[in-house]
Amino acid sequence: MLLKDQVAIITGGAKGMGEATAKMFAAEGAKVVIADLDKIGADALVEAITAKGGTARTYNKVDVTNKEDLQQTVDSTIKDFGQIDILVNCAGGTFGGGNGNSDNLNMDDWEKTMQLNLNGTLNPILAVLPQMKKCNFGRIINFSSMGAFDAYTVVLHYHAAKGAVESLTHNLAFELAPKGINVNVISPGPIMTPFWEELLPTGDERTQFFDQLSAKEVPMQRMGTADDIAGVCLFLSSKLSNFVTGQKIYVGGGMGNILSHNSTFLMTSENNMVNK
């Protein structure tokens, strides 16, 4: 039980990567608090975790851009459990559909994307830090994007916000390291989550897109799953990572560190000198 007696708040925890992380944390002994705008989904997840013998709560509908929502969840968590050991900032997203390059960027979408991804990461951190500082212990996990510094497509507002989250992570890690609070950031590759439903509906077209994307760009040649992300969250939240802070971890089947064989000329069938 890697997280026995630990208390974790997970923003955006009602679905996708947050949901998988909440389930994994609960299975490892953590008391999990779901903070999500989707209160119905959060309630359903709490019921599912409880039915399997875990401990989970959700207190209110949480908009991570609203400090009062977050403070209510933090206060209720401390009242029920007396501590907050872990914060996982899964809440995020973008606005404007496929727009976001220099020709079609809408500044209203820019502002909303920055508010959700950057402010929506900082606000929960500021809400939990007083408790973590009091205990001289904490684990904070933020989320970036591959495109923040290694652009595979152009989404200026989203990638700029995630780049700022990386800067925020490194600065907080530096500030908080002497206080026993570790701060790290995960940079996911292509992960199969409900995020994609806003871009491509479930069906043959999306399946074909996933197959082609992973074969071309992912060294492991498969799409990632929410559990792939949850496993790294578990590592960064447990004693296994006691000496790890200020780090960015790519979780993309090798993306961000190495190239896919199908994305480099030397390793593909196009190179007749190698593949005679």
C-alpha cells in the first residue's frame, strides 16, 4: 500500500487521467478527494471507489479558476481527514476547437485557456500549501503538454499555458524543496481519454487516426492509456520518489526523448540503402 493513510486531492478527477489516478491511489490506500466541475461524475466515481472498499469524497462543484470553490474543498478535506499530503492537478483543456495558430487565434479563447490551465494549476496549489507547509510535507504533480516545447501541432494558447505551468513547477520546486514539499510535472504524449471526444467522435475514423498517429510518432507504437499516467502519478506521490523534485517526466511511449522509427528517414522503408 504505497499511499496508506495519505490524503490526496485530485482536480479534474471525475474522468480520464484524473479518474484513473483516483482509482489507483485509492487502491494503494489513499483517501481521495475529487475536485471537479462535473459533480455528477465525481459523485459516481466516489461511489465506485467506495464500493471497492476505498475511501473517497467529493464536496462541491469545483471550478479551478474559482478560489472559493477550491477553499471549500480544502477546508472540508482538512475537517474530515486532518491533512492534505498530495495534490494532483489534472484539470485542464483548451478552447476554440482546432483553432489556435497565428491566423485564427481568438484572444477570448486565449484568456480562457490561460485561466483554466495556468491559473487553474496555481489556485489549487496556493489553497493546499498552508497545510503542507505546516506539516513540512507534500507532493504536488502538475501537467504540461508535449507541445509546450516540442511542437507537433500548433495550439498557441494551450501550449503557452502549459509552458508556463512547467516554469511554475520548477520555481515552486526550488522554493519548497527545503520544506519537504516535492513539485514535479508530467508531460503526456497521446493518451486515450475523453479529451479526444471534443476533437473526434468515437468511431472508425478516430480508431484509424489513433493507429496512424501512434505508428508514425510514438516510439512504442501505441496510444497511451489513463493508467499509464496514473502509474507515474503514483510514483511521484509515494516514498519511491522522496528524492525527486523539480522534474519533468515525459509519459509518451518514448516521445520527448527518442524518435519513432517511422519518423526518421534512416529507419524507414524509404531508405533503400538500409532496406535493400
